[in-house]
Amino acid sequence: MAEVTLGRTGITVQKDGFGALPIQRRTLEDALPILRRALDSGINFFDTARSYSDSEEKLGKAISGQRDSFIIASKSPAATARDYLMDLETSLRNLKTDRIDIYQFHNPEKIPRPGDPSGLYEAAQDARAAGKIRFIGISNHRLPVAAEAVRSGLYDTLQFPFNYLSSGKEEDLVALCKEKGVGFIGMKGLSGGLITDIGAARAWIARFDSVVPIWGIQTMGELESLIAAVRRDEKAPTAEQQARIEKDRRELCGEFCRSCGYCAPCRAGIKIFNCARMSLLLRRMPSANFLTPEWRREMEKIKDCQDCGDCEARCPYSLPIRELLKKNYEDYQTFL
Ligand code: SF4
Ligand code: SF4
């Protein structure tokens, strides 16, 4: 297994980390064996967040009694110092630990800075001085905000989407992090489920020796695929994987929904993060999964769109969401 040091933190972890967002969708009984299998396989970096419902609690139960063997990152979306410190106490309690290795500001629109009215950065500094967090990180989905965070010198790590659908700009961001000594945690390695070959995704990312990808794992099958890919430890895509990568790039270039969920909530109750990419889901996964009565009802909600535009103002990729929803709705009808 390859190892990566996360910039100036000096924290060295196995190259492949565990993204604990999807386990919020599993029961505790189903999630614990997955987490324990990951721990036993040698994965030693786990990323979670206050916003991932009970993900922290599940992780806390899985690592209980062996805390020192793992590096844990979590996040707070707080907008005030008070809420940040309350979030941190909740994270510590949920994770059953007295310290979190990397505590990240979760996708803020503006980076917290010392002296700004939120007091967030000072709160993080206080938490670090008290030994409750070891390093101050930030996650983001916006390139300009992420680049500003890296250049500011205020952050030890950056978490940003990174996969073989990324552009040269994201590769430049990885290089900038390396130059500035900022650890790079790569999220969305499978682009929210649109990349279905984890072996190809992992082989592509292997050449970025400063990046720790966190793979979002929801099932034991997904975890076993990851473990098999880690064992093969390909340093570059095989010819077959490269052909897959090029095919995906052709099919998924341009404006497509990355399923990040930042456009929520929708006042019409539309599940934008899936409905706005339904055409892709129908073609890249077994279509029957999305033709159930439940999904038909979800897709019908698109007709209730109130044209408020709130979702588009929140989308970090500036997608024309209303247009995408309309196109996906029309395409969906052709499958019925
Ligand atoms: S524009 Fe439509 S889809 Fe977007 S938030 Fe408003 S109601 Fe929802
Ligand atoms: S529409 Fe934009 S904000 Fe909403 S899930 Fe897709 S990429 Fe994310």
C-alpha cells in the first residue's frame, strides 16, 4: 500500500482513505461490519462531517478502543464561532475521542480569516490550542475559494473534488497545494456514482503522489472492489482502464450534475442531486433501479418547480439546473 503525507501536517496515511458520507444511508448493523472490514484491511484515514447525519456516531462505534491507530477528519458547516465550538463538542462525543486530527470548515462561500466578524478562525485556533483539534482544514467545491484558501497560508489541508473527469484547473490546484505545503484530500473520486470503475479511478489518481482520495463507500461490495484495487496497486491505468476513462470523459464532459447536494433544499421538494442527472443514471446503472413508482413520483415533482432560482444560486458548478431538470424529465418519459 502506498502512503501519502498530508502537506505540512506531517500526517502520513495510507493512500486510500474512507469517505464516510454514504454510511449515513445504512443502518448501524449494516454500517459497522463495513467500517470494521475497512479498518482491518489497512485503511487508516476516515473522513466524516457533522452534516452527514449519524456518520460520526457510526465511525465512533467502529473505532472505539483503537482510536490511536487511525487518523480522523470531520467538518463543521457552522457560520459562527459559537456554533463551531458546539459542533466540535458534538463531533468529539460522537467519535468517542478527545481530539480530531483535522477539523475542516465545510464548504464555506468565503474562507474564514482571523479578524472577520464570524470569529470562526479564532474559534478553530482556540480549539487547536486546547488540543481538541490538531490541524485546521477546509473543504470546498468552488475553485476560486479553494485556491484562495491554499494561498492564504491559513489552512493545513484542502478537501476538493478530484477524479478523472476533473480539468487541468484542478490538477493545477493539486500542484499549488503541494507547493504551499497544504495537504490535498480528494473527494468525489467516483463523481457521485457516475464513475463506476473504482480500479480505473484509483489507477488514474495514483500519479498524484500528494493526494489522498477518500472513497465514498456504502456497501461491502464497494469496499471489496476498493480493497482489490488497492491490492493490485496499479501506478497508472491499464490500456483497458484508459479506454474506459476516455469513454467516460467523452460522455460526461460539460454540464452535468456532480450530486454534491449543495443546491438543497428545493422549495418544491425536488431531489435535484439525482433528478438533474437522471439521464446519466438510467444509462450508466441498471435503469430498472430508477423506474420504480417511488422514482416516478420523484421525477413528477419536477413539474412543481416554482422557478425561484434558489438552487442555481447555490450550485458551485453554476449549472442551469431548471433546464437540466426539464431535459431529464423529458428523457425519463421515453423510458416509461
Ligand atoms: S428553481 Fe425549482 S428546482 Fe430550483 S429550488 Fe426553486 S423550485 Fe426547486
Ligand atoms: S445541481 Fe449543482 S449543487 Fe445541485 S447536486 Fe448537482 S452539482 Fe451539486
